[in-house]
Amino acid sequence: MIQSEKQRHNGDEEVCIANGVSYEKIPQEGSSITALEVFFSGYPRMVGLSLFPRLCQLTLVGQSISHIKGLEACPLLREFWVVECQLTDISGLQNCHQLQKLYLYDNQISKIENLESLVNLQVLWLNNNFITHIEGLNTLQKLRELNLADNNIEKIGHSLDPNISIENLNLSGNKICSFKELTLLAPLTCLRELGLKDPQSSPTPVCLLCNYATHVLYHMPGLQRLDTYDVSSKHLKDAAESTVIKKMMYYNMRVRTTQRDLAETQANLLENKRNLLQLPENRIRALSYALKNVRTTLCPQQRTFDAYVIHLQCDTIADITRDPGLEHKILSKLDTLKERLQFWNRKLEEIESWYERDLAQATKRNEMMVYFLLMELETVGNIRFEEGCSTDPWFTSCYDLLLSRFCAWDYKAHGITGIKINRIIRIHNRSLRLRFEDKLHTLLASEENYKRWLEYLFYVSDPERTIEKNEMLHIPEDGFKTADMYKALGRERAVPLSNSLSVTDSPRIEYTQRQANQGTSKQSIDPLLFRHGQLIVSKVFLGRSFPIHEGDSVDALNYPKAHSVYRNVSPEQIHSGCDCSQRQSQWFVFDRELVLPEYLIDFEYITQVGKSIPCLSFNFPIFVNPPTSSRGTDDPPPNDINLDEETLNMEPMLKPRPKLLSLDEKTLLNVARANVLSQITVLNLHGNSLSKLKEISHLTALRRLTISFNEFTQLDDISHMPNLEFVDASYNHLLTLEGLRGLGRLNQLDLRWNQLTRAREETAVLRKHAPTLLRLDTRHNPWQRPEAVRMTVLGRLISLTHLDDMLVTEEEAGAAVQMAAGSRINQASLLAHSRTNSERPRSLSLLSAAQLLDQLSPSPWDITGDLEQGWTTKITALNLDSQRLSRLTNLDKLVNLRWASFNDNDISKVEGLDNCQHLEELSLNDNCISRLDGVSKLHQLTKLSVNGNQLSCLDGTVLDQMPNLHFLSVENNCIGSLNGVHRARSLFELYIGNNIITSTRDIYHLKALTNLIILDLYGNPLVEKLESYRVYVVFHLPSLKALDGVAVEMTECENAKDVFGGRLTPDMVAEKLGHSNYSDVVDLNMQSSAISMVDLAPADLFHNMRSVNLEHNNLTSFSGLVYLPNIKVGLCSRKSTNLNFH
């Protein structure tokens, strides 16, 4: 017998002995045996199983088995144990299709694999192995119990999404440290038992975080047991949900405050931009006026210019005839005027560029703060961000650290002389800190002086070698990448750090410069493209550190005893004139757990030439003549203005013409030098004070009309002129093109420098009434959404060849038409943006339900096949944000719609929602809505957001129809009163900031809202107008928990009672009487009103009041009554004492 046969024979005997079966009788009895067990005996190889073809259960414990073999002959196997063996992989199970329970715990398995065929598997135990990733379970849709405890798993990801039947999941003793990973278990709706802190395992790091149980119970309300504890109580689930809702309300308020700060910054930037634009615009206006005047001196036959004129100055024409050199002077003056106009137009572009750059910086910082706030919410406060100020000791230390490691000599080639620190944010990440401290404890259990190995080092993201869009936002949350990840990105196999700003920032600077040289980066007016930067300051344990050996790569394998390695800056890079004592070094730390990010610094470099341009100060170097000189904007540019004046005073000097204030037939004939009106084909009325053109309709032959530099607000008077081809209406006050009709031959229209705001409406007029338009100029109008004007115009005026003096390309026109076609609600948009979920996702997100479902859930529709009948009735969520919609149409069949969002469109009327009776959330932010009539039938509505529209009031009759409305946001509208809001009796949250509410009496409209806990009135004139505004509001609305983004403290409530308690004020009188016509008040009865003092100021409001009854109050002084001019009788005592005032 050969050796292998002998081993197989011994194995067969071992199995028989262990199970009390006679080896000799196996041929007769083997087929009847259904269960085998082998415990702690010599069975190193799985042999002899072919003798038991009907085997259903096989248990192997404590063997030296490294591979699963021999199960091909056991097709009926349903339960299989290989426990406490030396199994290194999962294999040999492909024929076990009936397997229902598989136990492979306490082995050496490093990967979940080869389980695809086990479609009937219900129980899988892989605990106590070396598994790092959850994978290979996609086909196990019947899996009910999964035990992965005591492995090395850090991420859950979406790996368990297909396993919808899981009821029991154990992940204890792994390395999961983020709440985000636990959130990914929420789709497992059958999950009833979850273990992350099993008593038999070490706790998963995420269990050590604050609010761990609250987070789990909120996201998985179906759980019955958590970490072996019974959590089935409804009270526990409700408490968790209540806590989360309060957190979400708080962070919603914080985010709004941050966004409000951005809006204020933008308003300041706009105001500064307007101030800076005044001079260039005034110069352009003067030069343009002169240019058009000079052109009027040229004869109609001069085709060099695009404006034909009839209104000529005959004396000048005669002078040209007598003096041929005069024409040359005119042409020279025209050229010079054009040059000066180009100069000032460049200044406009510079100002706009600086504005856009600073706004982009402010927006980027705002987005970062919003991202951090959302991170705080998602982690339930286990990651926090603290913005520092100069009074914080840590802020000063961090500030000084960065300054001490900045050396201007390193940047001499770039003209950088200093650094400005704009913001320092302290990072509090409980999970990363626990990981860092645990690692230190492991390494330094017996070391007392470990602090000498701690250092603070810098990190700046290398944009060329990172996969994230903004790595600097991810590091505070997840920490640094692993060494292998950095290696995969083409960097050293370690975390790269430095003690020098110039060393750590050099990859970013070099990349930005390369991009600029290659022409792949966006053109910027700032010559220092890398001016703004961010760095992370980390606490680092350097441990045993060695210098990098020349020729060796940075890899832990090359330095087995090192925690880190370093490379000093070469001596030739050290500047002889620099007095910096710090040695500049690059550090590479092999274990990312030894690097703890603690601070995020937002900085900018200060340059020698030109000023640094901080966002809030917005001091532009407008009048810079690069690269040799610089002048600040506060200094006037006398040389430029002098050049303008010299240009305007060039020969020939034109005689001023009398301005026309109105037109009649005689004036028209005189101006045009014509005998009858029908002869006039070209008319120039430039530079008058005209606002009407009533007689112009008689000029039936008119082809070209110039009315620039007048006072027109509309163009109705030029309607129905059948031959009109050219109109120059620049430099007027046009508010709208509505009323313009019947210009069938118009092919050129100049609308520059007017007051047009609505691109969609104006182009709709032109599309209908000027269908042959070829050239249109719309520049320098205060358009709403200016970035979208060009595509809006081109999408509707398909005949245009030139827009804003730029050629329209075929590609651009096609894209615009396609975009316009997609701006209507149709079947395609409904399929793309609708969802059919029955429940709102349990997610710690501030997005609306419609936005959240659009983001998280895949589209449920198969667009390749035929749609089933009634598919629209299944739609529950619809997100049509930023689709350029002008109307809400084709929604009548969405009868089960519950959540809808139509933000950032051009909707002017709420309509088409009458059939959406189940709608609970509706968002219409950033549209053009002026009335809310269209929501009156939405009785189930709980949340309504209409920020950034044109509402002027809150219609109480509409709000009365929404008894379930808990949340109302109408910020950034034109609302002047809170009248009507009292009809929304169920409101918990009201956001009505940045409107035009001025009266203190409006606060009384809120007193009926007894459930109101969050109120935001910030940005209304009332806030600045009313002395002690906050105390006043808190007094009248004692239920408030937060006002204007700031929590209401108990001490504030007490103070409010002390200040306003018992005061008889005009507002109190108005509330009592139901009106504020104080002059109508003759007799005032305020009995039993808990009044302690009278404050009816100013007294002349009540000049007709004769008597006041103040019986049964708490008056301590009558002094407030003596100032009332006509009071005769006052009853002011608890005992009805009569006090007469004569």
C-alpha cells in the first residue's frame, strides 16, 4: 500500500472510529449515515467522504485541515462545520447546492470567495479569521444569519445590499469606525439582531463613539436586539427618532446661518463691485455718447460704420466738403474714441474677474463649512469642527507655528513676500483620536518620554496625484490614506509630510504652473494662480526615525525597524540670506494611524506686485498697468481720465444740438430733412430726452432707427413697422420688451445698457414678433441668472447668427436648442427624475426627500421596454431641480406623489398640482413665484419651501388649507408683513429672513403659533429697527428654542420677562383691539391684564383718548399716564380708585 492510500485508509478509519461506525461495515451502512463528527483527532485531510453519499451534516473541529476537499460525493450536504482548523481559503463547495448552514470560524481565511453556487445558504459563520473585506455574497439572497465577528473589516460599503433576507448580523471585534458604514445597513429591512459589541469579542471602534445606539436605532427601527440587549421597546425607538429630529433641525439652522453669511458676503461684494464699476461705466457712457455724435457727422454714403443716419449737421457736412482734411480728423477721433472704449471695457472685465474670483473663494469656503456641518450631523457630533479666533490659545499657537515655518526666501522667484492666514479650523475627530491613542498605547506601553517623538507636521494635497475632487475635505473625516494607497497614486509608500510650508506646498505650486503653461487652466486676472491654499496640520508620532538611504525607495520593507524616515532639504537650497533656524525636511510615516489631523488652515500668499485680495475687503488693483506698476482702487486714475478728456476735446469739436422732448409730424420732417413721412427710411434720434414715439408709426418706409441715449422704458411705439430692419435702443431704461409687436423684417437689435432682467420672457417676445432677427446685443443688463442668458436666448432665437457681438457656432446653437427642448416636463424627464419608494430614507441628510431619493435610489424604470399602464400612479418622488422649467405641466396623473422639488427654475406660477393630493413636501426655491394660490388643495403638505421668489405676502386663506404644515421657509422674498401666518397653526419651524418686515406688531401674528420652536427673521428691517429686538421676540414667543440661528437660553427668557413683562405698549393695545388705528381710540379698557407699567409712547398716537381703565392690574407707578395729552379719567387701582387728571 502506497503512502497516500495508507493516509486515506487511516482517515477513513478515523472518521469511523469518531462516529462509532464499523469500518468493515461501511459498504453496507455508509449510505444510510447522514451525520458525521470528528473532534480533536488526527484527520488532517478530508478523505473517505465518498463512502457517505447521503451525508447531510458534517462537523470537523480542531483538525489541521488547510483546504476543503472531497465534498463532490456529498450533494445532499446541508450543514457543514470546519471549525478551529487551519483553513486558509474557501473552496471545494461548488457542488453543495443544498447547503443551508456553513460554519468556518476560528480559521485563517483571508477572503470570502467561492460561495456563488450556495444559493440556499441561510447561515454563514466566518468569525475569528483574517478577513478584511465583505465580498462574494451577492448570490446568497436567502442568507438569514451572518457572523463576521473578530476579523479585520474596516468598511461595510454596499456589499450586503443583495442579502435582503439577513435577520442576524454580527460584526463585533472588527475595525469599523464610521457611522457612515452603519448607515449602509439600513436597507436590510429584515435585520432583527445586530452585534457590534458582543460580550465575547472586543468592541468595534464605532461602538465607543457617542450616540452610537441612537444612531443605530434611528436607521434600523426594525431591530429587536442590539449587542445582545433587547431594544424592541417603542419608547426606545421614539426617543432615538426624537433625538435625531432635533439634531437635524439644529444643523438645518446652522447650515442656513452659514448660507446666510455667504449671501451677506455676496451682497458686500456686489456693492463693492457696483462702486468700482461706476467710474468705468460713466467713462464708457460719455465716450459712447461722443462716438455716436461723431458718427452723425458722416454722410449717409460713408459705409465704414454700421449706423446710417439722416439727422446730419449740415454745417459740418459743408466743412468736410470745403476741407478734405476734416474728414481725416473725424476718422482719427473715431479711432481714438474706440481705443478708449476698449480700454474701459477691459477695466469692466477686470472688475468682473476679480469679483468672480473672490465670490468663488467665498463660495468655496462656505461649501467647506456646510460640508463640515453635514459631517457633524452624519457622525452625530463625533466629528466636530471649531473655527478659531485670536482669543483662543490653540489658534495663536497654530498661527505662530505656520508663520515660523514660512520662509519668504523660498518664494522669491514668485514675488511672494508674506502669508496671510484667513481661517484656522480645529478638527475634533473622536474616532481618529481613539485610533491614534490606542496605537501609541500599543507601541509605548512602557515608554514614559514618548512626547519627545511627537511632532506637528504639514500636509498639502498634490492635485496631480489624488483621486478625490477635494482631498482636504476627506482627511478630517477618514484620516490619511494607507501607504499602499499613496503608492498606487505614484507617490512614496508612506504618508508624506513636512515641517516646511514651501516643501509641502511645492507639488501644488508646480502643478498649477504647468497647467497654466500648457493652457489647460482657466485664464485668471491674478498672475499668482496658486495664491490661495489649504494645509492640514497633524500631530505625528515619528518614533524610530531614520534618514532615507540614497537609492532606496521609501518603503517599510527597506526600513523594518523604522516608524518613519526623513529627507533634509539639500544644502544648496538653503538661502544664505535667510535667518530661519528650522531645518526643512520631508517626513514619511509608514503607518497612517500614527498621523492625527488636528487643524485645517486656509491661507493665501501675499505678493510684492499688487495687493493681496482678501474676500471680504474686496480691494481690487483695478488700475494696474502690469507688470511694472500698481495703483490701488482708492486712488483716482488721473492719467486715464485726462486721456479721455483729451480724446473728447479732439478736433473737430461738435456743436451741441437741442434735445427733443417729444415728436410730432413737423419735428420728424424737420429732423429727417424730408417733405413727407413716407420718404423717411433712416432716422437717428440719438441723444435726446424722448420716452415716447407716438408719431413714428406713420413712417411706414422706415428701415433703420437709432434711439440710443434716451429715456425709453418700453418699445411699444415701434410695433407694426413692416420695413424696420435695424434698431439701436442702447443706453435707455428699458424694463421689458412686452408690447413689442409685428417686426417681421427686424434683423438687428441693440439692447445694451438697459434694465432688462428676464431673459426667457424677453426672448419669447422676440421669437414671436421678430422671427428674422440675426444680430442681437444684450450686454450690460441686470439679468437674473446672467450665466444662463446666452443659452436661454440661443435656445429660443434659432435664427441668430451673432449674439453680444460674438458669432454663434453650430455646436453652441444645437446645444442651446436641445437644452430648451428639455426644459419642459415630459415623459423623458419624469422617467429620469422620478422614484417610487414608499418610505423616506432614514438618512442624516438635510436634503429634501425628493432630492435624497433621487440621489440614493436608482431609477425604477426600464426605459428600453414598454411602460406598464398606469406607471405614473406609482411615482412618489420627483426631483426636477435646475431643469429650466417655466411651467408645472403634465403632473395631473401623479396622484400618489408625496415629495417634489422644483428648485432653481423659471416658474412664475404654482399650478398643475391639484391632483397631487398626497403631496407632503414641496420645494420651489429660486423661481419667480409671486403667489401661493396653487398649493391650497395640498391638505397633506407638511413642508413647504419657497425661498428666493417674489412673494409679497403670506396668504392666510391658503395657509388655512394646510392644517399639517410643520415647516415653512420663505426667505429672500419681498414679504412686508407676517399677517396671515397665524393661520398655519401647526408650524414648528418658520424661516422668513431677508424680507422687508418692519413693524413690531407683526410679532403678534406669531403668538397664535403655539408649537413654533424655530424662528428666523434675520435680515428684515425689523431686526435693526427694534431696540432689544431679540428680548422682545423671546418675551412674546416663549415657546421658541432658537431665534435667527442662535439657541434661546433660559436666562434670555427670564430677562425678557423682566424687561417686557407687564408693560402696556402700543403693540399690546393693537393686539387687544385688533387694529392699530390709535387715533380712533377714545376709551381704553385694560382691566385684569397683569400690567405693571404704562409705556404708550409716542404719546401723540393717542391724542383722542379720553379715558383708560386699568383696574385689577399690578401698577406700581402711574407716571406713564401723565404724558397722554387729553386723558381725563383713569381707573388705575386694584380697588377701582378714581384718579382725576385736570
